[in-house]
Amino acid sequence: MRTYHMETAIRRDGTIRLPQEVASQFHEHRVRITVIDVETLQQDRLKIFQDMTTHYQNISDEPDLDIEDIYEQRVQRHDRDTMLA
């Protein structure tokens, strides 16, 4: 399985234009597409950020998860390894 990350536009007729170097590799291939509406994200970035912050501040079903402690350990170690998996 190969993964490609690109930004493109969906046309009025529903077609999605791919860069030629990617499109030439696909001939009736089945692909999985995740659509992220960038324009929606750009409309109210502050609200999205506030919603995410509120969501993570309200984590209460994992009593052994202490976000502040995790970040304090991260600062003390001076690295950027994966802390949550």
C-alpha cells in the first residue's frame, strides 16, 4: 500500500484532478479517499482550536492519564519521542 498526500480541488461535476505523475500510476485501481474540507477549516480556526482544547481538557475516563505530567517529562527529557501511542 502506498500513501500520497496532496491538496487539490473537487470540480463541480465531482471529479478530482490528480497530478500527472500520480494519475499515470492508476489504471482502474481501487483507492481509499479521505476528504478534508480545507476551506471549512480555514473559516473558523479559533473555534476549532477552542473545541479541541476543551475536548482534551475534559478527558475524564482515563484516570491514569496526566497530560501535564506527560508534558513536564517531555520538557525534562529535551526530546520529541512519541509519548502516547
